[in-house]
Amino acid sequence: MLDEAEQAGDDLRGRVELDLAFHIGIVKAARNRFFSGVIEALSDVLATERERGKELTEILGESHAESDAEHRALLLGLGTGDAALAEQQMRTHLERVQRTFRGDGLE
């Protein structure tokens, strides 16, 4: 899935669908039925917000490569069972996403 996202390049719709599927996959792997239900119920809203985030990334002159690298680092932490690494990678990712949605870097 991560390879597909990288190959999608500037295909905004494709990237959004793959990004949402990646995050839903992580939630499902956690086997938290409550959180799985919440993310499924909000999937349309999340897709819309992801489209906005991807557009902001381009407007700010940032690269989708940052998100791709953050996703790979998060998956590495999860895959090795290193909870501290996974938590740190998720925090790093969420902080960058927050800066993007705040429009940091826009004059």
C-alpha cells in the first residue's frame, strides 16, 4: 500500500484513498472495536479532510514524500513491536499534519 501511495505521485484522489486505507488498516490491526467503528463511521469526513490536507501540502510547497516517509517509519515501529518508536513516529506525523492544517508556512 505504501509503495502504491508513492507511485501515485500527484494523483490526489488516489493518494487520499490509499492514505485512508493505511490508517484504517492500523486501527483494525489494533483490534479496538470501538475505534474501528468510529473510524468507519467517519470515513467520508476523514476522506474529505485528507483531500484538504493533501491540497494544503501542495499549496505550502511541501512534498508528499514527507508523509510517505512518516508512514514507513510508523509501520517499522509497529512491525518490530517497538511501542516507543511507533508512538514517537505517530507523534511526529501528527505534529506535521497539524502544522499543515494550521497553514504554517503561509505568508
